[in-house]
Amino acid sequence: MTPAARIQTGGELLDAILAGQAAEQALTRWARGNRYAGSKDRAAIRDLVFDALRRKRSYGALGGAVTGRGLMLGALRAEGTPIDDIFTGERFMPAPVTDEERAAFRDPTEAEARDLPDWLWPRFEASLGAEAETEALLLRDRAEVFLRANLLKTNRDDALAALASDGITAQPHPLSPTALRVTEGARRVHLSDAYKDGLVELQDVASQAVVDALDLQPGQRVLDFCAGGGGKALAMAAQTGGPVSAHDIDPARMADIPARATRAGAEITLETAPKGPFDLVLCDAPCTGSGSWRRAPEAKWRLTEDRLTELCALQDSVLDAAAPLVGPGGTLAYATCSLLADENATRIAAFQARQPGWKVQRERQFTLQDGGDGFYIAMLKRD
């Protein structure tokens, strides 16, 4: 496919996504229906689509409309590519740009220029202060791919060597002693022997750093209270060397954990009704995912003020339900993949007001400037 044909296809897919179809679903259907497209074409079109979703507001302004065609026009204008070289109307190329379209081109401003909803930008400023602008702009870029060296089977140096033998280049990242940043061959990770044999797991570097902050010790009784797919439970099991209990309010979310645990050589026990006491309970609470919007940009545009309020109430209920499971001298850990104080320090303060006697031992906000996704972690103990 020519670059212009890829632009045309990207615009058509974006129209389907803007009409309500999930991005992954739209891309998969297109690939199945267009077998002639090679892997490079599919990868390039995927990148066009996700870059446009990350920058939907600014590209929409630059391109004169939040449509598939408008977003592709905006993307070209943002990178300085002459649009009339692409929009020619020739075979497989987008139709020429009209005078009416050109008249609608404009520079984005305020929250639009930062690719955030208007209501959300003030919350970014309140949460991140002088770093808000930088963090918002970083959310517009593609996230890097990170792997966790599985300490149950290998160490970081040997994992690097195994990846290299599979044609995947990676390098250590300073944020976590188990983290590897993939620099070449990211799309081949799932096919590699290193991955299939459980030597590495896909996990963001900040997510790994959150587990590092828990200061886990062998022999501890540990519960991942909101386990989901089990990424942090597996990382915790690798650090304790023993069993980790995993629970989720929706057990179906944990369906992949047994297979992942077998591959990793980890012992994970699924708990529908966990009973304490535990030495450590991790609440990786449901949240906006604002720290990971580079990976899931559609979520940024779906979020509303009402939904944020609902999530904050859910986070409160998670903390209240988990606290009684912590044994004497144990730790209650609260984490989100969010950059918003509403979901982070504010929730901890609200919990302490409801349940006096809990004190914060440590807390940290990981930002995109640290190298990975945005994460928050707070560690609490009873007086």
C-alpha cells in the first residue's frame, strides 16, 4: 500500500471508530477483510489510527473536523507533510481538499491543544501542578513496550540474552530492577521462546515499580484484592517465592491467571471470598486509567465527570472492604494507574477520615516522565 492509501484507510477506520466501534475490533475486521495488506501495512495503519485517537482534539482542529478525514488531515498538517501531495483524488488516494475544508483549519488552544476534555484539564493542573502540561502532552505519544524479567525462572541479564536470541533487543530500565525496555522487535514478543517459556512477562515499568515499593518478603501471606488479569499477582509471587492469593469482584476477569501462572512457574490461588489475616493486601483499584491513556486512548474521550465520581466511590468501597483483611502489623497498599489526585491522595485522605488509626507509611506518584505509565501507590499501617 502507498502512504496515501494507508491514510485513506486510516480515515475510513477512524470514521467507524468515531461511530462507536472499538478500535481493536475495527482494525481486526479490516485486516481480515483485506488479506492483501502486509504486516508493515497493518502496523502502519494501526499507528495512524492510534496516533489520531491520542490527539483527536488537536488533529480535529488542525484538520477542520473530528472525522476520519479531518483527523488524517490534521495529522499531516501537524507533522508538516504537504496535504496536497496525499489528497490528490487519484486511485486509492483521498479526494482533494476543498476550499471549505481549508477554511475550517485552525490551531488548537487550551485543553484542545493538550488533547484533553475541557472539564478535565483543570483537574490535571490541580493534580500535577507545574508538571500538568508536560504530562498531558506525553499522553499524546505512543507508549514504549516493557517486559518484566521473571525472577522465578531467570534474572534480568539472562532474560536479555534469551530475548536477543529471539531477535528482540531490549535494555534495562532504572525504575525497576526487573524491567526491560524493548527497543526493537516489540511486535514479536508474544512469539518469542523467552515469552512462551515464562522468562519474561509484558508489564509496564511503573507497574513493576509499584510492586517493588511493596517491599515483599519471602513467607508473607499476600492478597491481590483487585487482581484482574493477574499481572501484579505474578510479580508479587516472583518476589515472595511463595503463593499469592488473587481476588476480583468479577471472577471472570481472572480467567487467564491459571495459564499465566503455569507459564511463569508461579503459585497463584484464586479466592472468591478471601479470609484474612494477610500480611499485605494490595488494592489495585479500578480507576480512570489516566496514566495509561497512551495505550488506551479511547478511554480518555469516554470519561465523564459523573463516571469519575462513580469510580471514586468504588475506590472508597474497595479500601473499606480490604482493610479488615489486613492482619496485625500488616500493610494495606492502595494503587491506581491514574494521574488524578481525585483517585489517589484524595481517596487515601477520605479513607483515613472514615477509618481513623491508619497512617500512610509511604506514597509515590509515578508520572510519565519517570519512563512508564502514570501510577500511584500508598502504603498504610494501623497505629
